Amino acid sequence: MEDLKKHYEPKNFSDKVALSFTKFLRFLADTFFKKRYGHRAVVLETVAAVPGMVAGMLLHLKSLRKMEDDKGWIKTLLDEAENERMHLMTFIHVAKPTLIERVIIMIAQFIFIITYAIIYLISQRTAHRIVGYFEEEAVISYTEYLHELENGTIPDEPAPEVAINYWNLPLHATLKDVVRVIRDDEAGHRDVNHNFATVIDNRIKSKKYNELKEYNLNKKNISQEKDKEWKKN
């Protein structure tokens, strides 16, 4: 449970922007879906599958353009996108979205693809931090969903066949088992994206430190040259 409650405290302006953006989307989800967890999952998993694919594509193009190795980031992000897509495939069988919800999904996906691509192009660090906070909220939502299932507030049901095959669950698995494995997936995505954001942050700090060090060294050399000239004169 300690792992499920992990939260990355914002340390700079970029982190605060990411957290505020996430809390705003959480507010919209809570207002629109309330405790209709299955329908919430259908819409949110559609959006959640976007960042990995968009980031993976942009890093792929960057790797080709700069002819640099991606250090395994692209595969990790594309695997994340695939995993989130399977979450969606699972909850389609559970919630059976209506035509209106399918239209909302299409609109939400279109808007978020463009929004996230712009954010990623402007600040990769902020983009990954946003996903890290998204996944924190997802863990909370699935924990609440599981609590409702265990209390009997929401009736349990057999796990969809697609979920049993994807996660290699027992044939007698139920929706509770599915929610548990999906929650574990989200916790993993949370840690990966927070780590990516931290790595980028450290790169930026290291670059600034080296630039400052080089500036001070050049300043010192110039000062020494001036001292030599002054002594000669």
C-alpha cells in the first residue's frame, strides 16, 4: 500500500504546472463521471494511451534527426501506450460505452493528442511529469474502484476474456482481479514517467552547471591575461 500512495512533491515551476494541469483534469473527471468507474476508465484510458505514443513518436523522429541513440526510452513509451490501450479494450467490455460516450472519447483524444504534443515539444520534463501525476490519480481512482467492488457497492463480475489473455489471469478471475493488475500497471507508469522527468531535470541542471563552470573559467583566464598585460605595462 505504501507503493500505491507514492506522491512526487513538486520542486519547481514545471512540476507545479504539471500538478495543476492534472488536478484540473481530475476535477472534470470527478464532476462528469462521479462513481461511474467503468465509464470513467473507458474515457480516461483513451486519453492515457496518448502520451506514450506521442512521446515515443517525437523521440523517434528526434533520434533519426540527431542520429543519436534513445537509450531505450522509445520502446518503454510505446509499451506504455500499448498497455494503456489494453486497459481500454478491457473496460469496453465492462462499461459498454454508449454512442455519446464514444463521441466524447473521439473529441477528448483529438484535443489531447494536439495538447500533449505541444507540451512535449515545449518541455519534455513537464510532459513526463504530467503523466506521472496522471498515473498517481489513476492509482487513486482504481483503489477507490476496488474498494467499491470489495464492499459490494458495485457488483463483481467475471473478468473479460481479453483481460484474462493479456494478463494471464486464472480462468475464474473476476473484475476485482482485473482492477488490481491495472492499478499495478498504472503505478509502474507513474514511477517510469516521474523518473524520466527527473532524468531530464538533472540533465538541464548539469548543462547549466557546466556552462557556468566554463563561463567562470573563461572569465578567470581573461582576468589573468589582463593582469599579465598590466604587469608588462
